[in-house]
Amino acid sequence: MSPDEWREQADRWGQKFDAAPGDRVASLNYARALRAIGRRDQAVAVLEQAAARQPNDLEVLGAYGRALADAGKLREALGVLERAHLPERPDWRVLSAQGVVSDKLGEHDAAQRYYDSALSIAPNEPSVMSNLGFSYALSRRLGDAEAVLRKAAQLPKADVRVRQNLTLVLGLQGKFAEAETLARRDLSPDDVTQNIAYLRKLVSQTNNWAKIKQTLQR
């Protein structure tokens, strides 16, 4: 949906939430819309209230954990996400979210274990494969990152984020022509030119890993 449509959703579900604070459906939908328009702390507050009322609702806990991660409360997010699924009922979406939070904390080995567990449940899920490839890149394993992202990009469900991650990893390895060709599928010519020029400059610099990692974490 467009930003205006998300704002309309936030207004509509906000009214329902105000009429019944803590209501499960209203809380989940209101928080989703709030996250989409960047009101992250408010989304956390909404879901915190819902989780307090429904402490064993796995969907509510999963949404709460992801909202905490969005708001930068990473350790707290991991704690909530651990409770958002059960050993006998693992949820690949929650495992992937745990991986994303671990990557943000710089714990890439742990993140990759989460992604591997998620892929054991949902093989060839492009969103998880994209996260895994991104994690490999953060670990300086650019060849492994490229291999995973190439496979993910060929899947029917792959979206623009998968291709953008692959474009970035190709560029960081100096494969600019292929990166440019791939980028043209989703970006305007001007944006492609600017992005490839930035990657060329980044790769040409010495002792550039700190800047590369900052680029990857955007």
C-alpha cells in the first residue's frame, strides 16, 4: 500500500483500538500500520499492551518482538521472540526475525544458525535466503553471500529486496557490469548510475571494510 493508504489504515484501526484497548485483532492491525508509517515506538506500546493481556498468544508475541527490533530495542526483542514460538512448533518467520536481530547485534554466527533452522522448515524461502546471504556479507563471506542470493533471486517469489542485496554483493566483489544489469530491473537509469558509481568508489578505497559494513547495514 502507499503511505497515504497506510495512514488511512492507522486511523481506522486506531479508532477500533481506542474503543477496545488490548483487543487482539485491532492491536495487530493498528501496530502493523504504525510500523509501516514509521511510528515505531507507538507500535511497541500498542503491542506491549496486547502481549500483557494475551501473554501466550504466539502471533502477538511475534509481532511485539519484531516491533521492538524496529525500534532498536534488540536485546528485549530477542527475549520476546524466544517466547513467540515453541520447540515443538517452531515458526520459520520468527526464526528469521531472530536472525535479523542477531545480525543487528553483530552476532552473525548465531544469526546464520537461526536462518538455517528457518530454512529447514521452509526450504527455498527467498526472504530467509536473502537474510542469510546478507548475513554472510556482513561476515565478509562475499562468495557465500553471492551463491545464496543468486539461488534466491531465481525463485518465483523473489522480490526486489533479494535482487538489491545480490546487486550490492556483486558490486562489492567488483562485478560491476553484472550488478548494473541486475539493478536496471528495478531502478531508474539515474539511480543505477549513482549506485554503481558509489560501489566503484567504495571498492577502490583501501581499508574500506568499516564503510562497506555501514553500507550493508543501511
